Amino acid sequence: MLKKLLKIIYLCSVLSACSKAPEPVPPPQPRTEGESIVFPADAPQISSIKSLVINMQPVPPTNLNGRVTWNEDKTVRIYTPFAGRVERILVQPGQSVSKGQALAVIASPDFGQAQTDARRAESDYALSEKNLARLRELEQNGVAPRKDVHVAEADQARATAELARTRRRLELYGGAGRGVDQSYTLTSPIEGVVVEKNINPGQELRPDQAISNAPPIYTITDPTTLWVQIDAAERDLPLLTRGKAITIRTPSYAEESFPAQIASVADFLDPTTRTIKARATLTNKSRQLKGEMYVTAEVDTSGATELLVPSKAMYFQSEKNYVFIDEGKGKFTRRAVKAGDIRDNRTEILSGLKEGEKVVVDGALMLQQMLQPRRVQK
């Protein structure tokens, strides 16, 4: 009986050993080689890694920030050349004016002094003419010495010069042929539209306002031609050539565009913002665009191409941007790249990547963690 019991125990142990499952074989592990990770052919991680061949793409039109300003070639900011008090205002903003049209009348003792100087110069000139004629007649008769004639000729020359100076000054400011009325009329030096007025009746004006950053009394311009001041990045410099046609857009007229042309490009970059200034001219016959409006300047890239990678393929670490290159046969190499603009979830690659290379677009974070595993804090 004991023998049978022992035989049954032996058979049960044999059957139990036969039914035990074998231990699972661990999956093959990848290895690192410097900046690369190499997976065995049957590694399960490869199925979660997706790569994309990167090719050159057409560069879309570049949009640059801009600001509309008056055409300075057809704009004048008017200050008074004489101190005084505003008596009358003759034009208001929005009015069209012609060259030489009166804008305001200023009661000015300083202008009255200029008128007085001109009248005095006329009297001195007339007196010097008579004195010279008299001395010449006396000299011819042997009564006056020759040196007195020379002195009179010098006095007459000085009086002539002073008369010319004072007359020219009054002509310059529109006071020629008038008496001493101390009434200065401010006039427009160009034809245009009054777009700014900064005076009121009775206001005291000074000529030094022009150098003290005070606003001008009047600003007159031709609003049918405008300038656009454009801020561009250094990389956009090849696109900004003189005479190149661009398109101006503004949110105020979302369905419209305004053709413009690059007129000049600055010769230096702003040392703080690292931007370069460019200026474009545009025709504004409809007068829809206004001074100081913010606009967008669309610059045609003329068939240029660039490398774009999905933004999720790139990650930033230690002040550098990286991507993983799929070199085939399970090998993935990390490489630093220089990034540019971001367009529609794609990032421009300026350097570090060549056309035709395969970039990891899914699984880059996993590869980075495998290449530089976190250290366990003790």
C-alpha cells in the first residue's frame, strides 16, 4: 500500500513538472553609439517610430509688419518763424490748400521789427545815394577830398547790401511791399491737404518750437501717395530689393489689397531688435489708407524653396534644437539643427539637415529618453 502511494506522488510530481510553462525570453534591447541608437531587427519599439522623407518646399509669400506714413517728399510740417499771438485761423484739417495760401494770421512784434528793419534800410540807402552824389560833385569841383568820396562809396555799398537783405527776408515771409503792421500771415509752401492743426485763437507761439520737439502748427501733405515703413528680419534681406513689387493688406479692408513698390532698404540693422528698415511707396487715390495705420506687407518669394519638418519632430534642449535622423536598419541619429520660421505646424530648417533625409516624426521623445536616460536620485 505504501508503494502504491509513493508511486502516485511520483507520477503527480512528474506531471506537474511537465505542465509548467517555460520562462519568457526578454526582448532584444537597443544599444547606443554616441549620438545614435541602434535597434535589433525584431525590436518591438521600432513599430512606434515613424519617419518622413524631407524634401524642399516652395516658400510661401513672406508677411512683414509695416506702418503707413506720409510721403515725406510731399509733406511739410509748418512752424512759425516769428514769435507772436494767433489772431485768426483760416483753414481747418481736411481742407485742401494751394501753394502760398494763407493758413493763419499771427500778431508778431518780431515780424514788425523785420518790417521796420526793411523800412530803415530803404531810408539809409536813399540817404547814402544822395550823400555819394553830393561828394562826387564836390570832388569834381575840387572842394571835397577824394577820400571822402571813397568813404561815401563804402557807406552806399553797405546800405545796398542791407536793403537787399531786409527786402529778401520780407519776401521770404510774404511781407514785401507792406507797411509796418506787425501782422504775419502763415502760408502753405506746397499744395496738399491739411492733415494736422495744433493752434487755437489767442495761443502764443515761438520760433524755437521746431527744435523742442513740439508738434507742428500745421501738417500738410498729399494723402494720395503714401510711404510704408517695413520692419524685416535679417534673413528677409534677400527678398527686399529696390523696385520689387509687394502687396499691402490691412484688417480694416480684409478683402482688398494695395499694390506697392520697394523704394529703399536701410544699410544697417537695428542693434537692439536686429531688424532692418525698408520703405515702400504706394498710390492711395481712394484715400482709404490713413497715416499711422498698421499693415502687413506681403513679399513674393519668387520661386524660392526651403526645408520644412513637422514641428513635433523637433525638440529643444540646452539652447539647441534637435531632430532624429532615420539612417535605416534600425539606426537613429540625433542631430542639432538651426530652426527658422514656423508655418502651419511645420518648422523651417536653416541648417543641419539635407533634402532627402528621413526625419523621425513620431517617437522622437522616446529616442531622446533612451539616449539620455534620467538619473535616479539617491
